[in-house]
Amino acid sequence: STGAFTYDPGFTSTGSCESEITYIDGDKGVLLHRGYPIDQLAEHGDFLETCYLLLYGELPTSAQKADFDNRVTRHTMLHEQMARFFTGFRRDAHPMAIVCGVVGALSAFYHNSTDISDPHQRMVASLRMIAKLPTIAAMALKYSIGQPFVYPRNDLDYAANFLHMCFAVPCEEYKINPVLARAMDRIFILHADHEQNASTSTVRLAGSSGANPFACIAAGIACLWGPAHGGANEAALNMLSEIGSVENIPTYVARAKDKDDPFRLMGFGHRVYKNYDPRAKIMQKTCHEVLGELGITDDPMLEVAMELENIALTDEYFIEKKLYPNIDFYSGITLKALGFAPNMFTVLFALARTVGWIAQWKEMVEDPQQRIGRPRQLYTGHTQRDYVPMSRRK
Ligand code: SDX
């Protein structure tokens, strides 16, 4: 028989944490970064402005923004030897596997920014990752499709530079579409930070042991990959593709409601939002903008997505469970229209979330009270018992 030991609630050292960075009101569908609403940041600013805000706590002045942009731009190249790291992977490796491995390996190349007790090294490591994740993500994409790597360009802004590294080829000039670059930048803003989600908690727990920042961010990337978390954007697009047409929606809605069926509507529901995810609204608007700019007027998956949303929002099951579309519901359609294969969607999420992970890691590391995280448990196993010699085992 098993007896549970008394559970001491005092040991919930990582059950929750204090933070000044992001506030979510799940019932009202509110998301603030350092007090600023996500819709205002997405409307008026760019991704590097949001990065500055998350890291330093205030919106930058014009001079501060220019300096920050320049410092990030000057860190976008990767150590040339790291290019060989990519060629060790199979061509059909999932880009998330490549990005997770390469980011973890950064600590093997940038020894002068791994001492977390040194504020300067902490900031250099932070800048390096914000700057290099687009380069690493684009290299993972190029490697997976067998095209040559494209170097970053200092004359392009963050999102345009990323699109150029992803889609330019040596044979012809790649023209930056400013509408699509602006949409990409806004998508990065929407994914930048989100309080203590699973991957951020992973980064905090890894960082609480004193591990180097590159290893901590690699841990966050690994956690984000799961389909219940950041992998939901790829899963949502695959689900919409499997549903295929509006006529098939009722079958899948019924499956999502069936307790005995593990199927869930990908891109729906959230542990915190019990109202509409404010990011999903902005993502849907961005989706229409991108499809409009590209002249795509009859995307069958958008039609399925919008009808699925209409049905789910009027269905008593989803109303009762307070299930609304989350950020991952429309992002897949948008990213596919921008030219990304589904296996790159979570990589883009990780690229954008890197600044949130870093800001949360930095807040924790710089807290003089912080201690190593050590979750406790409610033990439900055997009480103590004596060893049984092999001869007496049945
Ligand atoms: C992200 O934490 C974050 O902030 C994450 C994130 C971020 O920015 O970091 O916002 C990004 O991860 C968004 C979520 C992406 N995941 C998906 O879209 C996958 C599909 N969604 C579900 O797996 C689910 O909604 C979760 C994982 C998102 C939340 O899981 P919970 O907390 O277990 O779900 P819940 O408590 O809200 O569920 C309440 C009920 C449950 O039923 P009961 O056990 O009460 O009977 O609703 C059901 C769930 O079974 N339910 C669903 C459902 N989501 C929840 N039923 C059908 N389809 C769904 N999508």
C-alpha cells in the first residue's frame, strides 16, 4: 500500500514569482508590457523598441533607440565556425532541433559573455541573442531547404533583415516588401513576452542554478517546442489543413468536445486567458493585411479558421469552458502566406520570445534575494520497506 507523506506547502519555492515586466488580466483579455497595452506597442512601435522596453523598463528616447538598434545590428553575424555546426544535422532535421542545438552551443563560442555575475557580460549576452536568433533561424531554414546561407545586412531593419536572410538567393535581387516586413515585425512584438508561461518558467528555473544565459535560452526553446505551447501554431495550421473545408468543421468540433477523444482544437484555449487573447485579435488583423497585400483572396484555411471561430464562440461547450482563439490560431495562416513552411512557425515564436526570456532571466538574476528553484512534491509512492532478495521475489 502507499501512504502519502504530509505535504509541506512551504516548499513551493518556484510556485510563483514576482515580476515587473508583463501583466495579464485573463478575464478581461488585457496584456501589458511594463504597463503599456500590447495593441498600442504593436500599432505605434517596432520590435526593437519593445525589446528595449522589456529589458530596461521604459520606452527609449530617440537617441537611446538609435544606439540600441545599432548595438543589436552590430551583433547579427554568427561566428563563422558555427556555420559548420549546421552541416552536422541531417537536411530533414526539424529547424527547432537545429536552433535549440545551435543556441545551446553559443556558450562554446562566446566565453566572454557567460559570467552572469558581471552586468556587462549579462548585457552583452542579451544583445548577442536578440541579434543572432534571426541569423540562426534563417540559417536553419536555408539549411533545411538546401540553399546557401545569406549574411545579415546592416542597412536593413530587424524584420526586413530576417526576411532577407530567409528568402534572398544569390541568383537574383530580393525586394523587401515594406508591408510584409512591418507585419513580420508586428508578429515579433506579439510574441515577445507573456509572463510566467511554461518556457519562461523553464528559463527562470534553469537560470536560478547559475547556468549560462545561452544554456537557459536553449532550455526555453526546448520547452516552447511542445504542441500545447509554442508548437501550437504549427499544429493549428496542420489541423486547419486536415479539416480542409467548412463542411468538416462540425465533426472536429464534436471530437474536441468528446472527453474520450484526445483531439483538441489547436490555437484555442489558454490557461490564463478566459476571454479573447488580445494578441489573437491583432494577429487576425495582420493576417488579413498580409493576405490582402499578397492578393490572396480565397485562402481555404482562412475560411475554415473564421468559420471554426464563429462556431466555437457560439457553442455552449466552448462558452462554458471559456475557450477562445489564442495567438496561435491565426499565426500559422499568416506565416504560411509570408512564405514560411509550418516547421518554421515555432522557430519564429522562439526568435521573438528570446527577448522575453532574457528580460525575465535578467530580472531574476539581478534580484539579490533570488535562490535556486526547487519545486517540492506531494509524495504518493510507497512508505519505507525492506529489500527483497532475488530468491524471495515472485
Ligand atoms: C501558448 O502560457 C502562456 O502564456 C502560453 C502562450 C505564451 O505566449 O507563452 O500564450 C502561448 O502556448 C498558447 C496556447 C497554445 N496551445 C494551444 O493552442 C493548444 C490547444 N490548447 C489546449 O491544449 C489548452 O487550451 C492549453 C494547453 C492552451 C491550456 O491547457 P489547460 O490549462 O489544461 O486548459 P484549460 O484549463 O483552459 O481547459 C479547461 C477545459 C479542459 O476541460 P476539463 O478538463 O475542464 O473538462 O477546456 C478543455 C480542457 O480539456 N480545453 C479544450 C481546449 N483547451 C482546453 N477542449 C478542446 N479544445 C481545446 N483547445
